[in-house]
Amino acid sequence: MKKDNKIKVVVIGSNDVGKTTLMENLIGRIGKVEYKGITTAIDYGSLTINNKKIHFFGTPGQKRFEFMRELTLKGTDFALIVLDASKGITKEDEEIIRLLESKKIPYGVFINKIDIGDIDISEIYNFCNPKFVVKGCAMKKDGLNELINEVVTHIQ
Amino acid sequence: MIDRVLLELNKTEGIKGSMVVGKDGLVIASQLPGNIDAELVGAMASAAFGAAERTASEIGMGNLEQTMIEGEHGKILMVDAGEGILAILTESKVNLGLIRITMKRAVDKIKAMLS
């Protein structure tokens, strides 16, 4: 199916890494399906940059909503994996990366919460092949300009 | 053109608006009342439909025929349309039988247009 100028980016990651916060700070007004701060279905928002409309779909991170990841990944052009610098790279993160690679979905990494932790970028490149790695803090809007520039550069 | 099918659908008594959204959550065609954010509704409707489909399959209900969301002031009915999902908004008091027949006719046309 032709998508003419519609680009779908899925924001994915394990629970509490800050996916919803990232979308809110990146986009502004987003639609959320949530309960007490936990995303239970999806988040949705869009940005128009250089005449291209980018549709962002956020996924739940809690393990019990794993099926929503697969559902939401349908027709995705690019994935943005969010990692929590204070937790490091977890087994769940590795599973998510393997899922994306098995579906041949190109992805970039945003290391969130660098105000309270850190992940060495080389550690990420050691075991996977992201198009980019950006560090920042979604809540403080730190690194978001760099992130959006990288996303725009890498989406086709 | 799918929009024409939707406009025709919207003439049915009780139907307030309709849209076709892809199973990827992106809107294919939309004829909804102006105050509604079609893209947001489309994303959520596809998530709701997908989750319903998954639930039905987990319970062993067979193929998902239709989902219906009933609100105080109206209903949303969603039907599988092949590559997409047909969603219609209705008044709260509607002749469901008539709506279902009308939707079935529209879905057949839409499925053909999408394949």
C-alpha cells in the first residue's frame, strides 16, 4: 500500500524508560491510552518537518502488553528504541532489539535519563547496529533537537 | 474512491461519520465530523481493533467479525476491511440491523478497492 509522504515511527522500549515522556516533550500534544501512568495500548502524535508528516506511535513497555508491540510495529518505517541510562541495557532491551532486527526494521537509539546515569555508546554498538545513538533527558528536553534531526535524516 | 463509499455510508440514518484506517494505524480515508481528530482516532481505533482481535483469538472465538464500543452519546462499530478497518460512528439509538447490512455492503466495496 502506498503511503505517500506518511511516515510511521514507533517508539519502543521496556517499562518506565520514558517513552511517553519523550513523545510528550518531542511533540507536545499527544493522545495517550494509559492508566495511572502506565501506557496500556498506545500513544500517538505527529510532527510535520520539511513537508513530511511523521506519525509517532508509542508502545507499552510492561511485559504483559508485549502483544501491542507486534501490533503497533505493523507498517513501521523506523523504530526509536528508548533506553534508561540509570538501568543500563537490560535483557528486555536486548529482546526488543532482536525483534526489530528479525523484522528488518531500521532503528535508532535514544539513551534517556542521562541526568541520573550513563550508558557507554560503544556498549550499544558492540551488540547491535542502530542508525544512530543520541543521549539526553526527555523530561528536561535535553538532546531532543539532535534526536529529531537524526530521525528525519534516517527516515526514507 | 473510498471517500465516495464513506460519503454514501454517512447518508444512512444514525451514522454520524466513518473512516477507513490501515491496520498499521495510518488513516486511509476519513469522513468524520470536523471537530474530531481523525488521525488520533484512527490510531486508537486500530489499536483497539487489534487488541480485540488478539483477545478473541486467545479465547478461541474464531474470526473477529465486529467490535462495538458503546458510549453514552454514541457508538463506534469496527469491521475488518482486508488491508484496513472500517470504523463508523453512530448515534446512541440506532437500528443496528440496518447499520450492519449497510456496513457489510460498504466493506465489500472497500476490500475490493484496497486489494
